[in-house]
Amino acid sequence: MVVFYNMKENEVKSYTNFHLSIELNGNEINLLLVDNENSKPEAIEHLDLNSNTPKELIESSDILSLASPRTVSCVVINSEFTLVPKALYSSSNKEDYLNQVIDLNPEQIVKEDLFLNEETVACFAMNKELNSQLLTLFPTLKTKHISSIICDTVTDGIHINFSSELSYEIAIKKEKKLLYFNRFSFENQDESLYYLSLIAEKHNLNLSTDKLYLTGKIFAESETLSFWKQFIPEENITFNDIEASQMNAVSRHQFFTLYKQHSCVL
């Protein structure tokens, strides 16, 4: 059952200025209903893909049984992407850019996502059938990649978003300039720290003194973070929660990218 935080059920049914943020992460589909008037989250729902198609699953969601969003966006979380400087980018070559880093298959379509600073374009792969199903549901759907959501919304520093327990995205910013972004999958705690250490060394970062800002599926009591704290001072690890002005049950670090999606598509 979905809880609506700021409105009664009859108000939700009659309200016409909602935005629906969709996050596609492997076999998970996460939905966040946002009030366009004040950018406050109204309801959140987590769906697991099973025998249903994504279209059937979203159509049957509790949120959409009551709300009729005016605008809809979708973010794809995957490692099948590349970032291209806007100055060198040509939309007609987006398949070529992506083919340099992955092997595209006939079931995939290449999408493009311009960062808000208009300096970088993300080219990323998406399943053709999934794209078609979503456009059938939402013809004006705006589709983005997780890279732009993170890079467009984080501040200066080292930001690590755990999109799952065994994968994270890392963004490094300095003086509002993006220095680095990539996504890693790992099999254990050692590997998770290994990738972070390599990046720190490459960018002359000191994990003993520089702060790490964490979001996503990582928690203070998790085994991964307990392992990290053997090598990184606990006081340098911060959970990047959502601003207090928007606080409610979904305003926590584990929903950071889902929540921030709205601000990137206005």
C-alpha cells in the first residue's frame, strides 16, 4: 500500500500537476510522485519485475491507480554508457561513440542525455522493447541516464552513490567542474575499496582527509561501510541526505537519485 504524505486520496485523484519520476535499475522499478508546484515528494513505490512486463507492472501500480501525472521522466541505471564533451558531440554518431566502449546488440537502442551544464552528453543503451513500452504509457516521456542525475545535482567533493549493494557510481567535482565520473560493479568489500583507492590515487585525493559523500543503498551498519572504516576515518564519511526543507519519509540518502530526478527534468 502506498502512503500519500501531503494529500488525502480524493485530493490526489483530482490534482493535475504531478510529476512521475521512474527509476529503472535492473529488475527494480522505482516510482516517485512529486508535486510540480513545490517539488515535494508525495508518494514512493518500489516494484519488482517478475512475470509481468514493465508496462503491466507500472500500469498496475498503486500510485497510478489514483494519480494522473502531467509530466513523466525516467532514469536508466546501467554501465552501458559513455560521456562525450558537447563540443565534440554529433547526435548522428551516438551509436559510434557507444560502440567504442560496449558491444551493442540488436535489442538495444542508443539514447542521448545532455547534462544541465550543456558541456557533456551521455550516450547510453536501453532495451528497445522497454523503451517502446514506456513510450506507449507515456508518449512525452523524458529519458535520462543516472550519470547526468548525479553529476548535475551533487556539489564539490567526492560523491559515491550505491545503486545496489554491489555497484556504485563515483563523481568528483571541484569548483563546480566535473573532474571524474564512472560506474563500477564489484564482488566483495575488497574490490569496492580497491576501485575507490585507484580513483583517489589517480586524482591525488587523500582518503584519510577528504570527505566522502554517500547516497543510495549503503547504510552505517552495512558490512561494506564497516570494512571501509578500517581504512577511512569515520568522521570523513557523510550521508548526503536531501535538504531539510523537503523532509518526509522519502527524504533520505537511499532515495537521493530518485528524488533529484525531478530537478533535472523541469
